[in-house]
Amino acid sequence: MDSDRTTPPLSRKDFSTFLISISGQENHSEVLTIMQKQSETDNNNPIPAMLTTQDVKRILRINRTTLYGWIRSGTIPAMQLPDGAYRFNPQALAAWIESRNR
């Protein structure tokens, strides 16, 4: 991979600020709950752990049907685990959201 194209990792603070900015909510409790869960899972990693479908539904304020439709069509970047569950890389999700806002 070309180093000029590499996106620098998001710090927890930057990622939290980003989530709050896109959530469109005055009460940011959903985003803060997600970030709290992330910080409890891995305190040594500056990048939050992978997001669950539940996290992404809350962040994007969409329903299950919409999210799974986007996953199946390849619209949203997701990784399927061996058990069939999906996870989302926070940086990839942030980049995807930014690209859709242009």
C-alpha cells in the first residue's frame, strides 16, 4: 500500500468527536455509550475496536433492514465474521460517511 494514501489513525477523542458530529443528536448518550464500551474493551489501542451492527445502527440512526440491505449490496464497508455476524472498522465507516456527505 502506498504510504501517501494511508489515512492516519483516528484517536479515541477524534473518533468520539466525529461520531457526535454526525449523530445529529443534542443528547449524545448513544455515541458516548458506544465510546465507553469501546474504551472498556481495549485501553491500550488508540483506535476504537470494531463496531457492531447495533453500534452502526445507532450512529447512523437507521433500522436493521436498511443496514443489512447496505451490507448485502456492498454499499457500506463491513466484514463478516465466521459466525455470520458483521463488524465495521471505525476508520472505514468514518471515511464512508464523509464520502457520502460530499
